Amino acid sequence: MKRRKSPHILFATSEIAPWVKTGGLGDVAAALPPALARAGCDLRVLVPCYPALARAFPEARERVRIPGLALRLPECRVLDAGEIAAGVTLWLLDCPSRFEREGNPYTEASGEAWNDNVWRFGMLSRVAAWLCENGGATGWPVDVLHCNDWHTALAPAYLHYLNGETPSVLTVHNLAFHGQFPESCIGDLGLPRRAFRFDGIEFHGKLSFLKAGLQLCDRITTVSPNYAREMQTEAYGCGLDGLLRYRRNRLTGILNGIDEEEWNPATDPLIDTRYTIDTLDQKAANTRALRAELGLDTDTTPVLGVVSRMVHQKGTDLLIEEGDSLVQMGAQLAIIGSGEKPLEAGLRALAARHPGRVSVTVGYDERLAHQIEAGADIFLMPSRFEPCGLNQMYSLRYGTPPIVRRTGGLADTVVDANEATLAHGSANGFAFDHASGEALLACVRRAMTLFRDPVRWRQLQKNGMRGQFSWKHAAAHYRTLYESLMPSVR
Ligand code: ADP
Ligand code: GLC
């Protein structure tokens, strides 16, 4: 068998920006495939045909019709929506009864998970595996299947138990979501009973999509080298650390990149005034515009920016706990995000106590996210765990030094400013270790002290702006990984 010059990679994902995005997975699914294509791969991105995608691609044509594959997996179609970037074609899984739903792809408007998610993402996984094994029907044989998070993590199990031969890679973006369902679902998903065992799809008496994928895929990746280490520890492993240690020879951490066109202060159409490393003085206009937009007082103290899901993972509770103290220290806060209702309420109450000093926008707004990256003086990301994190890289690019907890990808991208790193020229932000309010406050205090030293601050900003965060490096790494799984030229 001769090996194809451009490996055929089927990239299966439950979200893709800008059409359907709840977080970083959507960004990665939009930016990594084009980078892989530039690295010489040929890509098909498989994503459910949610209404936003049906509207965006009304011309999408049927590529293949797939018969019902199990009791709860009805007949469906894969539509070809055409090339969305050079070398990247979008395939939409069309099954209206499962995916024709507006809003968040995982939850109802109330925030409750859809009660048929097991069939919805079982179907996405099953179809991904089916496409691998039916290259004849699609006219596009698959060399490697690349799955992402629990929503597509059952695909390696289908390949394994239904005698599929395509190698698979599973990337973990978030280990906290497992996709766990009752054992009784197995038959209706079209999996054999014998799959329900500790070295199969079983996890503490339940069927777990993520566990299945981690156990049965050929290679596991996650989105930073540091998180690849952390996830093997009890503290970060979400119960899966034992399995991850067992499979550590198959586990690699590959740092995400960022979309350097979308997140570029020199060309960003969403910000007030564009700037570069050589015109950094212009950044102040964005700070003025941000204050005006959010009703923050005119002042010379720093604006601390936050763009984040409001959840325990992101340390939102620490911001609520220390918000009053941050204001007493003289900081202003510009926050946007959404998530758990009690955390949203806690931040709203903080803003209500400090008019003109704290602004909290509950919701999702790309424009404001860009304006905060450009207009804030300092970016805050006190995450409890963070597989990679994209916002700290955006903020580095915008000359907005980040304050982060030293974990996951944050530890891989942010170099704490101290005498040594400042002298060396590597410092680009601030990092603290303990997920506590005191540690956060102490770190902000350090940052605010340096902020009052304009020469050194400018240096810190420039160090961050010089950072290399393109997808090129990651894409080359993934390509090597794919090739290691493909049969060599015979
Ligand atoms: P995660 O995927 O864990 O939420 P990341 O830092 O990897 O964290 O990615 C989050 C992405 O979602 C970034 O592109 C960020 O700008 C965006 N984002 C998060 N919350 C909001 C919001 N409320 N409005 C606009 N963009 C947001
Ligand atoms: C997840 C992680 C985040 C990562 C993103 C993209 O949502 O929480 O750290 O950057 O996926 O890989």
C-alpha cells in the first residue's frame, strides 16, 4: 500500500467558531485544521448540523446517506458544506431530530443538559467511526481520525469493537466533562455488551465516553505539555489519572496556538484604536474607550480585565471573594463572562457595590472580549486548572500582561516577573501558586507595584508581544503524530 502524500485527517468536533462556540474547543476547531492543511494534511471537519451551521451553509450538498446504525441512531446524512479554508472541507452531520436546536449545543435554555445527549453525541461518535470505515461510500478514505473531548470520544470504542482499522487520536481539552450515562444505553448505541468492562467503556459502573476514548484510542494528546503531566496526578486527573498514567507512553502535550489574524492589535476591527509593539502608546486610547463604554471612572490606576466562563475551574469565586479588596487596592475591574448562576450573581453584586470601579457584563460578546484584551492594563486568569487557556495568549499579544495561577498551559506560557526574569528579558506577566484569595491578592499587589514603574512595565508588555503563539509549531507536531500511526510505505 502506498502512503498518501497528504494524510487524510477526519477531525471530529462538537463545536467550531464562529458558528457554534462555547469555549476554546470552538476556537481550536476553527484554527487548527487550516494550520494542519498548511502543514500538508488534507482535512474534513465533521460537526453536527446545528441551526447556525444550516443557516451559514444553505448550499451544503448530501455527500453520503448513512442508514440507521442502532436503535437510537436513526438514519442521517453527511452534507458537504465546501471548503472553509484551503485544504479544509466542512462536513455537517445532518440529523434534525438530534441537532436542530438553537443555542448552546449541550444544554437547554435553562442550563440543563439535553436529556438525549447520550444519543446525540453517541451519534456524532458513531458517524465519525462509520466515515472512517466507509471511505468507498464517501470517496475520501480516512487515514487518521482526530477526536476532541467526550462528545466524540466514543468513536475509538466503535472502531475497536466493530473491527475498525483506522487509527485514532483523542485530544483532551477538558478532563472535567466525561459524558457519563447509564449502562443500559450500550445496546441502543450499537455497542456490544462485552465493551462494558474496566478496560473498555466502563467507569465506576457507568458508561463513560471520555474514559472509553482514553482507553481505546491510539494516541492521547492534551493542549499543553504541563497539563499532560498534571492530568496524571490525583489532584488534576478527575478520577482518570490512573488510566492516564497507565497510558502515559501514548500521551503527549501539544501547546495550542492562537489565531494570529483574529487576535492582532495591529488590524483588529473590533477595537477603538489599533497599535503595534512600536506604537504601544496608542493602547491608552483603548483603555479610555473601555472605561467610557463600561462606565468606569477616569483614573490612572490599572484596569484589570477578565474574559471567562464563570465557573469553579476559572477561579471566579476567588474574584468574588477578593473583589472588594482589589477595589480597595485601587484597581478597577472590567469583567465579561457567563456560567454558573450563583457566580454570575456574586459578580453582579460586586459591581453593584462599586459603581464606577467594577463593571460586570453577564453574557457572551466577542466585541467586548476584544476591547477588554486591548483596553485592560492587566489580564486576570486565576484558574484552578487550565489545560491550555487561550485568553492569556491573546492578552500577551495585546500588550496586556496576564496574572495567572501557575497551572496547565498558563504555566507553559506565562513567565513570572521577578528581578531575574526582568533582567533576562523573559518576564511577560505574573504567576502565583495557591488557588487562594490571599495568593491572588499578593500577586495583584506585585503587578500593581511594577505598573507604577513605566519603563519596566513597557518592557514587560513588549516581552509578551514578542511571544510566538502561531499554530505552526503545533500543526507540525500533530502531523508527525499522525504519520507515526499510519502504515509506512511498502
Ligand atoms: P475555555 O475553553 O476553558 O473556556 P479558553 O481560554 O481556552 O477557555 O477559551 C475561551 C474562549 O472563549 C476564548 O476565545 C475567549 O475569548 C472566549 N470567551 C469566553 N467567554 C466569553 C464571553 N463571555 N464573551 C466572549 N468571548 C468569550
Ligand atoms: C478547554 C480548556 C482550555 C483550552 C481549550 C482549548 O476548554 O478549558 O484551557 O484552552 O479547551 O483547547
